[in-house]
Amino acid sequence: MSGVVRIGNCSGFYGDRLSAMREMLEGGELDVLTGDYLAELTMLILGRDQMKDASLGYARTFVRQVEDCLGLALEKGVRLVANAGGLNPTGLADKVREVARGLGLDPQVAHVEGDDVRALSFDGALTANAYLGGLGIAAALRAGADVVVTGRVTDASLVVGPAVAHHGWDATAYDALAGAVVAGHVIECGAQATGGNFSGFLDLPRRDLPLGFPVAEVAADGSSVITKHSGTGGAVTVDTVTAQLVYEIQSTRYLGPDVTVHLDSVRLEQQDEDRVAISGVVGEAPPERLKVCVNELGGWRNGVELVLTGLDVEAKAAWVREQLTPRLAAEEVVWSEVTPPPADAATEEAASTLLRCTVKDPSPDPVGRVFTSAVVELALASYPGFTMTAPPGPATPYGVYRAELVDRADVTHTVVHADGRREVVPDPVAFTPPTEAPGARPSPYPGRPDVLTRRMPLGTFVHARSGDKGGDANIGLWVAHDGVDRATYDARVQWLFKMVSPRGIGTLLPEAADLDVEVWLLPHLGAVNLVVHGLLGQGVAASTRFDPQAKGLGEWLRSRTVSIEKSLL
């Protein structure tokens, strides 16, 4: 089939802007509107929902959006595709039908299941879900579905499925499939592709308006153009697209259930205002096994933030630690570092710093009243100015994430069509064996000649986007497209590639000094991707870090002072 298929996004996570579905349907022409509601942490949340009520386990905000927008979507001929089914896609499909009947509508509703692999008996698993691909979604759309809801498919599969259905690709059209994966990866997180969480936000136009959600126009060869509806906030530029493209990837090989994407082949070009073309994407057969997201209940946690103000904050922190430590019975106790406030601060808040104490234990008792009472009883018996940002609360359960692999034979990727017919999606016909990805930063890298330099923040002309992959932190760094001539841009890229090394990252990020760090080069994007293994412990739900999802890690790195050659400024 010729032409492009226009695929929009209206959700990047469970809790995203509720009005976005209507905004996208009313704001311009679309063929398909997708929504991504799932993350590793979301699966844990949905698992806890199901512990209370077995009929739940799906993203209930999607139901509210469907109540508001289903009639409009059907009227405009826009098909809805969402992974909001979470742990219970069957239940969500039934709920959508119930809502439709209440509205006097009769859409064709299909769902995709088979990702739930808890029956494979992963030790301690509350949830265990294999990442499925987009071919089940494609089968549902080809059969006429108006609404397709899924469980745990990869985020990009929400775009791959509609692109396959529209263009008729087969399972070996690897380059086209890889192109659709890249387009899906760019739009999966909603407004992150149009300026959200973008380190160049100061130059964004229309910041007075809510950021628009992205649209991918996917062509028959898998190339695409990323855009957004006119009149919406933010922008679509090479830099905003790069920001999302390098988000939460790992090596130069992006492994998906349908295809392995060569990220080092991706090329971006600014075609026009708010239009960025993606081309040149190379793909090969997918890996033989499927990744599984496993969440288990890890125990119980609690925490408190103590405010330290004025002089002697290190001594105040040391005293309260000495007082509390003998009273703490939890298996794990983590104290934050204390940074002294500036001298002669003009406000009390500026003269203050925080000391955090986090406790974790397999049992709720040591992190419940035993902990909170020990803290509260010091209110009049500890350092001067003792106060807390909030009273300590009750113990709460936390989860632990881990990734596993399963054989495809253990997973039955199944489409349940609107008429109840069940269709099993066949496995791929070929696989790419595990190999070492190319593009790791060479070591030693050629040294820089002696030149005049200035000490300036890394972010002077380098953008960053960071996030989490389980217990690992990912940081994408790339040279900004800020209008310099091509020779200067190329020289900046070479400078970035030479400066960022696995051994040198400990100087830039002291918290990673003792951790294993991988550095991957993406020359076509002028980008470097860092994988900091183990920085986040056992994942976001269990991490005791100040920033458990590493969302601000890239911005900290941009603020670090480095020696920049004067010729690059």
C-alpha cells in the first residue's frame, strides 16, 4: 500500500495528560492514535491493584479517555491502539465494549494477550510479562478492529503494528520494520519528542502553550517524518527528536521482538518547521529469545527528610545520625550526603539543606512505628532547628525489578478478534544470534593535542537526556545543532567522543566512579550513550537514590565543568 500512515501518540505513561486524546483527535488528521501507559514501575502498580481486585490490572485512565473520545474517533475514522491492558487486556477490552454500549456505539474491539508468563514460575514474581512485538496489533487492525488494546508489548510496537497493517510488510522486511521501531521509539513518550524534558528548553518556541504530542508519518519503506499538530506548544527539531531517540537505549543494537535495529544507521534531517525526517535505518532479524519484565515484592520501606539550617550542618547531621542509629532496627539504612548551604544566605530556605534517612526491611515492623517514633521523639532533643519536610508516614511496600529471557516457544502471542476468534501470531522465521555490538568507544582513544582551553560547563553546547533501565542508568549526550558551521559542529562531536570514556566518567560523575560504565558512539547523531550499570540498585521502586529513575542525571552531567577548546566556542 502506498502513501504514509499518520500515527499519533496521546500518552507516554500512566498518568499523562488526560485531555491529550481529544486534543490529538481534534487537532489534525490521523489514521491511528496510540497510547503508551506501561513502564516497569507501572506493571508493579497494576500488580498491586490486582492483589486487591482481580478484575483490575489495566490503566483506568484509558477508560476515561475512551468514554470521552470514542465517538469522535469513530466519526473521524481514527483507530485507537494502546497497551493500557497491562496485566488484564481481556478485562480492558470488555470494559471498552461496556463503555461503548453505554454511549450507543458498536466499535470492533480486539485485544492482544499472551505476554503474561507468570505460569513459568519465576521465583517470587508478582508480575512477569514478555515483551511482544507489533504483528499481533497488525493482525487485529487488518481484521477491521477500531480499538486494539494489549498487554505488555514493546512501546515501539504500538507504531510497528499499524505500519505493518497499512503497508503490508512481511516479517522479513527488516529495514522497514526497523524504521517503524525508530519512529515508534521517538513518539512513544509523548511530549518528550516535542520539547518535554529537553535540555534546550530555553530556546523552545510556544512555551506558553501545552506541549503538543507527536505524530509519525511512516512511509512504505519504513522512513518517517516526525511532526505535531500545528498551533501546539513546543517544537519538533533534530535536537528534540535526538533527545528521545537516545532515551533509555543501551548499545548500538536495539533488540526488539520483531527486528534488531542498528541505531548507528539512523539519520535525521530538518525538513521544515516542526518536521524531522528519519531515514537510512537498517534492521536485521530479531533475537531468538524474548525479554521478560519481572516484578516481585521486595519488602517494606519508609523515610524521612530532616531540615538542617545555617551553621554547622555537618555536625548537626552527624549528631542526629548518632542519636538515631541505635534505635533503627531495619535491615537496610541509607543516609544521604549533606551539602553545606552558601554562607550568608539571603533567605532561610537558601540557608538550609536536607538530610534523608531511608530504611528498608522484609517486614513492615522495623520501618513502621519503630522507625517513625524514633525520629519524632528527637524533635525537642536533637540539633538546633530540628524540623522535617513532612511528618513520617506509615511503612509502604516496594517492588524489585529484574529482566529475564524466555524461549519464544514458551510464549503464545495471541490476538482475540472482535468476533471472539483467536489467532496465534507465528514466531519469526529467522533470528540474529547474540553478538558484541559495534560502536563501543575505542580505548585508548587518540589523545587531543595541547590547545588553549576554558573551564566551562559540559552543557555549553552538549544536550543530554537520561533515564533508567532497571538498575542501570542511561545517559544520552549529543552536540547541539545551534547554528555553528559544519566544521565546528564536526570538531565538537570529535571533542565529545574523545572526552567521554569509561575510565574518565568517574571524574565527571563521582557517584559512578566504582561502577561499570559502557560508552557507545552514534556518529550520525553526534551522540554518545552511557550505560552506568548498577547506579539505581534494584530499580526505581527499590532505589534509595535522590533521583531513582535517573531523570536528572544528564542535567547534573551537563552542569559539570570541563576543559573546552577555545576554537569550539
